[in-house]
Amino acid sequence: MEIQVVQKGDLVVLQPKGSLDMYSSLELKNRMDKIAVGKNTEVFIDFSNINFVDSSGIGTLIKIAHQIQEAGGKVSLAGLKPTIEKVFKISGLINVFPILTEVELRNRLQGDS
């Protein structure tokens, strides 16, 4: 899995590409572990280049969210494709992860919150 990281002050955007499954989710977790998260850190995971998520991927996202929240930061998801967003809605995870559109994410990065 290819994962690009964009950091702008306290904003961090992880941009994974491909599938988030039992094979690739560990890569995402390892990449997140290398990022310093503090009290004011906001982490956005951009799903615009993710085409599939399985239960291992969801489990990894939950672990990442707990890790970030324990450090005092916030985590949100962005750019979910309709089929993936449906999985988050059905599973109730839409209440765990704030969901942004790609435009909202771009605006946050530009400081137009």
C-alpha cells in the first residue's frame, strides 16, 4: 500500500492508496505510529484513493482513532466513496469518525474551516 503523508502544522493528512484490508492495514498503522500526535493534532485519513475496506481495515482505523484520542488529538475521515461510507453508516462507525467531503478536507488544509 502506498501512503502519502501531508503535514501542515497540527494538521496531518494520511492518503493511502488501494485497499485497506488485512494485508495493508498494518502498513497504515505503522505509518501512523511514526507521526507525533499531540493535544492539538488533527489527523485526517483521506479515502479518495481507497476502493475497498474490510473488517481488518476498520479494526485498524479504530485502533488509530484510540491512539490519537489518547494523545489528545482528533481524527476524521474524508473522501469516502458511497459504498465505503455505507459500511460506516450501517456499522454505526459514522458516530465514531467525523466524515468530511474532499472539498471540506481541502478547505481545512487551506485554513478555511
